[in-house]
Amino acid sequence: MKHELLAPGGATALADSEQARRAVQRVAGMGACAVNVSLACAFWGQWRVVPIIVSVGLVLTLFNTLAVDWLSRRLSSLGVDAVRMGANAIGVCIVGIATQWHVLLWVFVPYNMFWSFGVGRWIRLRMVLYLGVVNTVALLTGASFSIALAFSLIGAIGYVVSERRVEMLRGAMVQLENAHHEMRRMHERALKQEHLSSLGLLAAGVAHEINNPMSFVTSNVGSLLRDLKEEKALPEVMREYVDDVLPATLDGIRRVNSIVADLRRFSGGGVDRNMDYDFNAEVEMGLRLAQVQLGHVQVEKELGEVGRVVGHPRQIVQVLVNLMVNAGQATAPGGRVRITTRREGEQVLVAVRDTGAGMSEETKRRLFEPFFTTKPPGEGVGLGLSVAYGIVRAHGGHIDVESELGKGTVFTLALPRVAPVARV
């Protein structure tokens, strides 16, 4: 099962690109006003032309400021932009015919293109249609071919350059957001590791405190059993203690000692580096540590010939305990949890299978996300599987998950027999 987290910078990048688009629109609007004023000044005194320039300028200004807002509440941004570009194309053609396509008018063409910058994925096609309409009318009514071509190229090149610039800005913002998110994730991971380290030290201290009195208990009960066995005239009532009670007590004490030893080994300090270890022995230790959570189910194990491997045994036990505990918690009383190991080439495979409730597709997709949990509030924070995933990846392995609602779940760990030296 593979999972991927979405980059959180998308919304910020889109907001920044929208802000850039509006800034370009403001410049384009001021440029259009400057063109109209310049044209009116250039044709001042030609009273057949000036009213047309002023009238078209006022109509387009009112349309772009008032009518566009009204349309935006009824049409999509693509529809509004198409209507606006059509209206401006008609205005350009009217003023062009009246001024015999004066060179100042052509400056309006690039400004109108910049206004539509960043609106929809079909904007380039609309730009081509806009230029096609304006240039067709211009050439049919006596405009200079070289002037039309020059300003059309200026508009197209300027638009593409502006578009590329904002795309670069958007990419930079996404990268910045991703870097910020990664720093925050690393900070949270460091805090989590510090918390786990503190828990490890606490567990090691508790194990040490238990180990000392248990040594006395083991020694004393063992001595008592030996002394009673050597007693010739032992009362019948004490014979039961010699034959059943004390041997059973010693077995229980040995189990406690074994769990304490596992706990000390699991939470022990020292540099966590690659070492050679017996893989199946670590699986057995994980089973003992998880036994409390598996007491209500039938536990089956089938440990194949795996041999010794190289890696971080303490971390592998952490992963196995997490998977076994989860399997126990997901399985109803009387269910079954099965642990198997086998070797395939240079890989070691561990499968933890349960007959529990299973998982939905949505749960499987989010299974290894930090802080995602299906447990009730207060019973889990959603870090166990995320940490397990990171440990397995650091060992150069992967985790596969098969699950179906009502039919149980299988976690399969695939680990190299020799873990890489570098940790991810």
C-alpha cells in the first residue's frame, strides 16, 4: 500500500497568483485610460472623431467597472471574461475605423490582453480569437499590416512572459510552503522522538526497579523448592507445594523476568546502529511484550527459517509490537491472530494476520498518516503506524496492507536481510 500526502502550498500559491493577476489588471486598466486620453488629445479639433473616442472610452470604462461586476454574479469567470473581451474588441474596431487605425490605438490591444491574464485554461484560445477579430477588421478597413503585426506580437509576447513569471512565482511559493511544512513535520517528529525517548528511559527505570526485587524472589523461591525437595519427612500438605505450586510459581517468575528483560532490551539506551541479531528471537520477544493485548484471542505463530539479519532489532520489535497490539484490538474475543515469518531471497517477510473487523478503502488510504486514528478519543493519537512506516522505510523495506470489511486484515513487512547504513 502506497500513500502520498498532498502539498499544502497549493491554496497559498493560488491566492498569490490571483493577487498578481489583479495587479496586472489594475495596470492594464490605467493603461487603457491613458490610451483613450492620448487619442483624444491627438485628434483634438477633429470633432467628428473625438466624440467617438470619448464615447467608446466612457462606455467601455462603465462596462468594465459596473457591468462586469453585475455579470460576475450571474456568470462564471470564463463567461464574464469572454463577454468583456468581445465588448472591448468591438470598441477597438469602432475607434480604429474612426481614427483610421492610429498607432496609439494599437497600444490598447496589449493592455486588453493583459487584463485577461490568468483567467481560465482557454484564455490563450480567446486571445487568438480576439487578435483575429481585431486584425481582420483592421486590415479590411485600411490599417497598416506592419503596425497590426507588430502590436499583436508585442501583446502575445508580453502576455506569455507575464504568464511564465507568475508560474515561476507560484512554483517558488509552493516550494516555500513545502519546505515550511517539512520543517514543521521534522519539528513534530523531533518532539515525538523526544517523548518516546523519555518513555523509553522511564520504562528502563521501571524495568530496573522490578529486576532487583525479582532477583531476590527468584533466588528465594528456588532455594525454598530445593530445600523442600531435600526434606525427608515432608508433611503431605507440603508435598503439593513441592510438586505443583512452587514449580508453577517459578515458571511465572521466569516469565516475569523474561518480560522485564525484554522491556529493558526494548527501551535500553546506547547508540542505535546496525547490528547482527536473530530475527525470530525478536518476533518472540514482540509476542511476549504484546501478550496482554492478545489474551482474548487465539495466537498462532509459524516462524520459518529466517536466520540472522542485520538492522535495528529494537526498532523492529517496536514495529511488530505495534502491529500485534493493533491486531488484538481489532479482533473480537475468540478470534485469531496469526504471525508468520519466512525468507524470500535476500528479504525477510513478516505477516501479522487477524480475523477482526477489517478496514474500508478510505481508512487504508490514510492508514499511515500521522495523527490519523479510528480509535475513540483518548484511546490513541494515530502515531503508531506512522512511526512503524518510517522505521520500515529507514530499513529499506515496505509495508503492504490487505484488508476487507468483516474479513480481517493482513500487514506484511518486507525487510532486507541487511538494512542500509544510512537512516531515512
